[in-house]
Amino acid sequence: MFVILVKPVVAQLKNNDRDFKSKRIDSLMTALYERGQFTGAILITDHDYILYEKAFGMADRERSIPYTVTTPGYLQSLSKPITAMGVMILKERGKLRYEQSIRQYLPELPICMQSVTIRNLLQHTGGLEGFDDFPDMTENDVLKIIQKQTVLKFKPGTKFEYSNAGYTLLGLIIQRVSGQSLNAFLTQNIFSPLGMNYTVVTEFQHRIKNRAVGYDLFGSKNDADSFEGGCASVISTVGDIEKFDESLYTYKLVSKETLEEGFVSSIQQKDDVYGDRTYGFGWWVSTHNGQRNIFHNGSSYGFKAYDEVLFNDHINIIHISNLRHTVMFSMRAAIINILDGKPYSLPPRGIGSWIYTQTKADGIDSAIALYGHIKSSTDSSSFNFAESELNTLGYYLLRSGHDQDAIKVFRLNTNTYPISFNVYDSLGEAYLKIGNKELGLANYKRSLELNPDNEDLKRRLDAIN
């Protein structure tokens, strides 16, 4: 009788453990939602078991449409693992080779890029220039920017430098090789075979109208479409991304040999969150508890996305958000601790968004007074007092036309971080906006004293003088 009962007892213990972890994750996520730190959907699976799946908040606040687990949202840079898989599929079919020059497929690129290979683009080692994106930016916009580059930033393969442009070019290469649009190729070869029915690559002529709308931490719409192709234009759901993750265990899209090559990189980096990590083909690669894990995140406008695959434990962690939150990695740390059976801490609340809430209720002066009280109290550890918190709030107020409030916030930041060049730069910009040239120049000069190598600020000062 004892032998017969062992298996059911073990299964029940495992189920109890999963239930306990699920409740702890729900407590974490509910707290983050209630504190204004997360809206969107999250899915965590353990093998074929859904450990946790839930959506929070509104997908469209103006139209009161709730976020659900099937709400499509922008992946932004989490599009890169999918683009890389498209390249691997073509390589396995003999349609391209990793060591080929990218100019073989994009001959309109400048001659300086002759030595840049497809592998370099996959691993961010090509030496391409960066760019600032803008709403409705297209693949052709990116291509035109890259065509102006006359010299590589470094010899290909000698250095890692994250490049959105490289993955836009990979998306264009997929299109040149396949003769299809990026959406058509990925749909035919990845989305449809895996049953990713809510996933699509956005195209300028086919905007997705039922997707989540992006917002910033202050409640304003921060929404834009991306038509940059392979680097950031995939819209999906947590359930669809889980299907993509599962294909990495089953080799449904490419062989084990092809997939394993995509997890290897020669340039190692240190990271405070993940320890030693490298970048393979569309994935960051690291270890957890001595076993390989891969991960990627995406962030732009009012969108955040995250995906991590813990191979040895067969656990997938996926969340897609329509809130420009700042807790992605501290949220990940809390979830990992829960999965490992360890205590976790709630991520600290952003003091910037908290001040903004107080400002709407009682005015900026009262909010700043409360800031000082909290910072000196025992409750300070529950808030994030980073310099960027006040800087972000200051620029939000400046863009919203609340110039005097913005100046007060920037001044508070200079008092809090008196040896930071950036806070004086921001305060100077605010003074110049209201026409106070004297104080604007004074703060710019103080910023330059603290950072004499700021060539951009030197150009701005020359233009004013």
C-alpha cells in the first residue's frame, strides 16, 4: 500500500507548492497594481502547468477597456528573439549564411559596412550608429539614417554595443531573402505553426486597432506605433509568447543544433542583476542556479515587455505592460525569489509619481515639503529616491506647461544631488524655457564645470551666446 501511495502524495505536495507560489505571486502583483506600478498581463508557466496568469488595469483608459490576458500589446525590443528566429530558419534552409556581409542583401548600405556580417547584427557587434526613434518611424527611415554612416564605430566582432538598427536591418534581410513582407514571413513560419493567433508585425498600412494603449507613470497617454520592423514592431500576448518559448524546448521551428548556436556569444559582460551574461541571437544568455537561462526585455513609449526562460526548471516568465513603469527588474527579482522559495521585497515606489499625485491634491509646495519629510523618515526605504525620479517628473511638468512647478522640482533635484551635472543641465533648460537667460546660462555653466566633456552642452551654450 505504501508504494501505491507514494506517487499521489508526491504529486499533491508539488501541487501544494505550486499553489503556495501562485498565491505569493498574486500578492506581489496585486500590490504593484494597487501602488500604480504595473498594468498589463503576466503569465508564469512550470512545464505545461500555468503557475500564474492574470491581467491588471485598463488596456484603454479613455474607453474604459480592461486589460485581459489576450490583449495584444507592443513587445518593443522583445521582438528581437522572434526576428532572430526568422534568420535562423532561413539559415537552416540554406538561404543565407551568418558570415555573409550584410551588403550582399542590402547593397545600398555604405561601403564601410562591407565587413559587417549577419552574425554581427544578431549579436550587436557590428559597430553601427544608434538613432533616436520617433512616432510612426519606419524601416526605411532607419535605413536612411544608417546610409549616412561613413565609418564604423569599431571593428565588427571586437565589441558589444546594443543596436536597434541592426535588428531593423535583419528584418529587411529576411524580406529580401524570402521575397515576403516581414509580417507575412514570420506569420507563415513562426506565428501560424505555433498557434500564435494574436501576434502580428505592425505595418504602416495596417495599424492594429485593438492593441493596448501606452501610458506614462503620471497617467498621461504615451502611445505611438512602431514600424521599425525587426527591432521593435511585434504585437503579441503573454499566451502567444509562451507558445514561442515552448518551441525552444521542442525544437519545433529549428533543429537543436541551430538553436544551440544561437545561445553562444564570445563577448561576456558583467551585470548587477544577472551576473555574467552574453548576447546570442536575439537573447541575453546567463545562468540561474548554475543552469542556463535566457531573457529579453522591451521598453519604449508607454510599453514594457519581459520574457525569461529558465531551461533547467522549464519555467517561463512573461509579462507585457502598457505602463512606462520602472520596476521590471526588481519585479523579476521578487518573482525569482518566490519561485526559489525565498523571501522577497516589494520594489520601492517611485518618488516622482508619488510627488505628482500629491501635487494634484495639495500643490507642489506641499508635495516638496512631504518629500523632505519622507526622505528623512524611517519610511524612506520604501521609495526610490534616484536622481532620475525627480528629473523625469520635472520634464513631464515642463512638457505639460507647468513650467514653475517644473523649476521647483529641478531645483529640489540640484539640492538633493548637488554634484550631478545632469540636474543643473535640466534646471538650466527649464529657466531658458521661461525666458530667464541669466539663470539658464548659470546652471548650464555649473553643469559644464561638473562635466567638462559634455560636447552637446558646449554646442548649446555657443548657440545661446
